[in-house]
Amino acid sequence: MRFGLALPLAASLLGSTGLLGVRMAGAEEATGFHGYLAVGGAFAPGYEGSRDYHAVPFAAGRLSYDSYYFEALGPKLRANVLPSFGAGFAIEAGPSAAYRFKRTNVKDARIDALREIDNSLAAGGFVKVATRGILQKSDELSFEVEALIGVGEHKSGTTVSFGPSYSFSPLDRTRFGFKALATYADDQYNQTYFGIDADNARRSGFATYDAKAGIKDVSFSTTLSYALTKQWAVTGTVGVKRLMGDAADSPIVKDAGSPTQGFFSTGVVYRF
């Protein structure tokens, strides 16, 4: 049985919708060098399509200079190198990269019999457009798109994630937000993580399965943060992710896992 922390999926979930999915409650716009550090824990599946959940640690951080920043969210990196403002909108754009992990914490014997998926790298970029002051002075509505392409020796395909988010402050020191996200995956990605070739069929007893490109998943999460001081805050997120299309129909998910996966995170954020 292959064991390890369930960090891969937790990081992908939390990096897009979790611990730092909305601006910290009580935070004001800063200039010069500033940023944050965050540590926390999550309860999430060990891999896409798993029905087994595990508690895992999570860490993140950002270093900014004015509107430029470099951010690390678990095994995912992002840099805003093209900030721009105008006509009531702010735009963030730049390179991004992610480390894609093999399956961990595998408990089903059939999935454990499959060939291991190699750890791999993915690189690409993102664009985020945001506007504020829609219903209240401090609220924020944004839409972002991020594309990641497998690179290096073990290429694992391309994904494109996109969706809106909205956050506001219902009470002093409190910030509430939600985010919806959909992810498109190409043939190579879906076949890597959800397909079953003839060799894997012999190993596992699953039928052969050719996973084609399409919308891989949709997710929704809500985040609540509370500022204890100007520097410290506590935050928590709860959400759900639903696999779609060929990913959901894979025997790895349909026969030995679950297409619906929940997640929960909580943590402490220090802002400097």
C-alpha cells in the first residue's frame, strides 16, 4: 500500500479556494515590502477521486512590493509581475508553477496495483481581474484564469482553471468570501490520472478505460477569517469538489472512489 501525506490534493484545493482564498479581515492596502505567512491544517482526500480522507499540514506565504508579489501555496508558486489598474479594475498576471504528486494514502488494493504515477512539474501563467466597491466599500469581485502545462521528463498534461470569487466584511474584523472554480483537462492529463491501459487493467482487474479531454471538475468553497490584531488572524474554509465527465466515469473513481470530495481547512495568518 502506498502511504504518505494527503498534501497534493489538499494543496491544490487550498491554494485556489482555501486558507488564503480571500483578503484577510481588517487588512488595508499596503505599499513597499509587505506580505504574510500562514500555517494550518486540512482534512482532505489523498488524491483526486479518493474516498479516503486524511489530516495534513499546510503552509503558505507571500512577499510583496507594492502590487508586485511572489506567492507560495504549498507546492504551487505564483508571481504577479504585470499589475495594472484602470477604469475601476485591477489586473494581476504572471507566471505560475506547480508540483504534481503521485497518488498517496492508497488503501484500495486495485488502485494500489496500478503503476505508480510519476511526480511531475507543470508551468504556465495566470490572469486575475478584480473590482471593488460593488455593494460595500471593501468588497471585492474577481475572476481568474490559470493554465498549467506539464513539463520535464514526466509530462502530465495541461489543465486550465477558471472561475469567480467574491469577498466582503459583514462585521468589523470579519471577512467572508466564496469561490467557484471549474477545471478543464486535456487528454494527456485525464489519461495519466484517470485512464487505464491494458497493462494496468491486467494489474488491477479494472476494465480498460480511455479518459478524454473535458471539464474535469467543479468546486465551491466558503472562507471566513477574523482579525485578532492588525498582524494576526484566524481563518477557516469548507468546500466541495465534484469530478465531471471522463474523470468521474473512470473506474478509479466510479468503482473504487468517489466523484464528490469535501475539504476543510483552518489556520493562523501573520501579516507583516
